[in-house]
Amino acid sequence: MKKQRSSIDGFIPRRSGDKLGDMHRGGVKSASTNLPENKPLHTKGDINTRHLGKQYANKSIGRSDIDESLRDIDDSEEPKKKLSRKQRRRIKKMSNKPHNRIRKFIKWFFITILVVALAIGGYTAYRFIAAGNNIFQGNIFDIFQSQPLKQDSNGRSNFLILGTSEDDPGHGGADLTDSMLVVSIDQKNKNIYMFSVPRDLYVEYGIGCVSGYAGKINAYFACSNDRDSTEAEQDRLSKTQKLVGDIFGLDIQYGVHVNHTVIKEAVDAVGGIDVDIQGSNGAPGVLDRNFDWRCNYTCYLVKYNNGINHLDGEHALYLSMARGDIAPTYGLANSNFDREKNQQKILVSLKNKAMTTGTLTNLDTVTKLIDSFGNNMRTNIKTNEIQTLMKVTSEVKSKDVHTLSLFGIDSSSVFTTGGYAGQSVVMPTAGIFDYSDIQTFIKKNLSSDPIAREAAPIVILNATGQSGFGQTKGDTLKKEGYNIALIDNAPDGTYGEVEIYQIGSGNSGTATKLAKKYGVTIKKTAPPLVVDGNIRFVIIYGASTTN
């Protein structure tokens, strides 16, 4: 059998004698009938043109020509660009770890929250700065500082709060300070004492006013100057602080002026307050119809049973003004004194509600408070003292907030009412313009000095035989804060230079001070004479004292 030659790489083996361009023989049609088209062929690096199918002398295809042709085919593909090591690592990372959509969502969610928080914070800061410039003294950006509050000799910071009603259209005497409240704060011991100044207290102005050089204390603020400017407002505050401070024996460092609107809006801003209302003289509650004309007498704006009552801003405002001066009424038998007690309760309740968790973190509440204070409050508190004031008041517990009554069982000798200069006024029990008992009462409650706080009544007896010696010693002790109840001559007898008798127990602070002052031992035996039951010490100056 004839051996077959297989084709290699697509080429048909060439028979012996065949040349490039010849037609293959054997089973193939004659070349003369089907010659290939004579197409030009350009050879690499050759300027001559060859024609496919045409024979050329001395020219044949060798192995090198085939290899070169195959190499040209491979080189026709565009070479791949080599990737850097960093690109290969990135491709590998992306191929091995799918894109995390949840992580991307969380990332953009927190970015959005941050942007919104910054926008809200910026808006609140803008509102605070705008309001702060109206309220406080100094650069508003000093709010980020924490300057200690000014203090008196007892370590207390004292504020005078004045309330007027110029924001109430048609209100008679709108520029009178019908609400006058002193608030005393101890930064170290974290306690607050407050008391109201009777609006009808008859005082000497020291300047000429419409009513003269003397009159009710509620007219002094507007009387001190009638100019309309920031400087005039500050002048009115400082002058009224001094007048009230001189009467009560206090160094009042700060003044605050508010109108009725701030009470209403502040109470509404915190969502209302709870007030323990108690009618005076055993009444079942409080009723005052003086404000019901606002609803054509179809409602009760001040009518409450004894106990805890929830008040919105409007009802808190009218309770703070109620004094039972128009019938029918009950539970306000002490008129202005009852009104002042209710004002103190409203203020304490507002402070407690404002300091509860969540109230001051509520944006709407804070914004409303800022707006209300900015429009309706003026003060001489410095901006760099605000943080300290807020911190101290927030740290004072409710049980450490005390109200002092200047009219009642415990202090009935401090104030009285009566007629003077043709009008019904409040005056000191000690006598018109005599504020000694009032100052003693205030020192007893606010002073850090045990002598003033105990206010132990002392009897001074003169055994020197020198006229007026006892009075001189009594006046000196009184200036030092001692409560001198009586000065008299001692019974006949022999006495040491100074003898001190203590009656009853307690009053350890006063006993210690007297023993140290005179260098003696306090006697617990009965003194050489009978004294009233309220006396706690008897001091006898003997004949040798004058030597």
C-alpha cells in the first residue's frame, strides 16, 4: 500500500520538483483552467514587489522564512500592560472581599447625623448669642468661662429679682416693682435662702420722686431714673440693689429685672409646674376673681384646693399676682404677704422642673427659654459667671432651698401694717425706718457666724459703779453681732472682772465666742437675778473691769 503523507500545521507536503506557485498534481484540476489571481506581495525589508504565483529565479522559501512569518503573526497582538504590585493587591482584595453596603450606609448615616447636629447646635448657639447680648453684661463668648460668683462676708451670693408689668397693656402702675425677691446662694454649702420684700414697705428714697423723698419701696426703681437705655437700666438695678441691701443688712451683688411674660413663657417652656397651694387662715384653698374679666367671668383663673396643683404658664402668672383685694375671695387673708409666698413657691417649682433630667436637653424647651429670657429679662450678671450660676443651682437639692417669711408666727415682730403719711403701708415693728430687728432676723438665717445664727438673747449688767459703762459695752457687742436684749445695773454684791452665766442648753457657738473673748469659764449656775425665760446669757461687768 502506498504510504500517505499527512499534513503538518496546515501545510500540504510538497512533492519533489514542485515549486512555489505551481499547482499540485494528482486529483486536482488543471492549473490552466483555475489559476490563482496574481496579487502583489510585499516582502519585509524588500523594496521589490512580488506577485503571488509568479516564479522567481534563484528564490526559494526556507525554514527561516516560515519561522519569521509565524513570529509576525504572534507579534500582531497588542502586548499586555504589566500591572504594579499595588494594583495587583487592590484587585485581589476586591475580588476576595465583596463590597459592604451596610458599612457604607452606616458611615453616611453618622455623617448625616453629625451635620444635622452641627446645624442644630449652630442655630441654638446663634439664638443664645442673640438673646445673651440683651440679657447679660460682657462678651457673650465669655460664656465658655466659669468665673466664681461675687460673695459677701458670709460667702453668699445675693440676687435681687424685680418684677414689673409693663408688658401687660392697660395695667395701672406698670413700672412699679410689685414683685421684689431676694435670693441668697451659698456656693460652698450648696443651699439657697429667699425672702420677699414687701412692696408697700415705707422707706426713704434719698432722692426726689413723684411721691416725694419717701414712699413705698415699689416706686423706687422707676424713680431712680426715667431714661430709656441699657446704661439707665443698669443704673436703676444697682441703685435698687443698694437701697434694699441697706434695709436688710445685705451686700446684694446682682440684680435681675423681669416682666410678667417671662413667668408665663418660662413655665410653658418646661411643660408646666406643680405647686403646693395652701390657703391662709385655714381656708380650703385659694380663690381670687380679680382676673376673670379676661374670660368674661365664665372661668376661674385663680381657684385651687389645698394641695399640689399643676399650673400652666397663664395660671402660674395670675397666681403670682393674686392677693385677694376684690371679693369674692378666700385663702389670701394676708394679701401681699400671701402673694409673696406663692411667688416664692412658683419660683422654686420652676427651678426644680427646669433642672430635672431631660428638660434642659430638649432643644424646643431650651430655645423657648432663651427667647423668653432674651425678650423679657435684663441683669447685671456677667456672661463668664453664667456657667457657675447654672452649676451651683443645679447642685442644690430641693430640701436645701429655704423660704423666709417676714410676716407670720415666726417673725411677727419684724413687720407690721398700719397707716402712715395718709396711706396704708408696711413698716418695721421696731418703728418707722428702724430696720435693726429685720437685719438681725436676716443675719440669724443667712450668716455663717454662729453668733448671728443663734441670736442668743443677752442681758448686760453693770456692777462697776460707773454710769453708762454697761451701755457702752452693750453697743460694742451689738456691733459685733450679739443680740443684746437688756442693759441694766447689777444687784449689790461682789463680782469678778467679768462673769458670764449661761441659761439652758444649746447656743454653743455663742458660748465659745464669749469665753474666748473674755478669757473666762462660762458658769452654768443661776445668775444673781431672775431673768425672762428667753434670755440665754447674762454678762456682769465688775468694779475691777474699769481698771
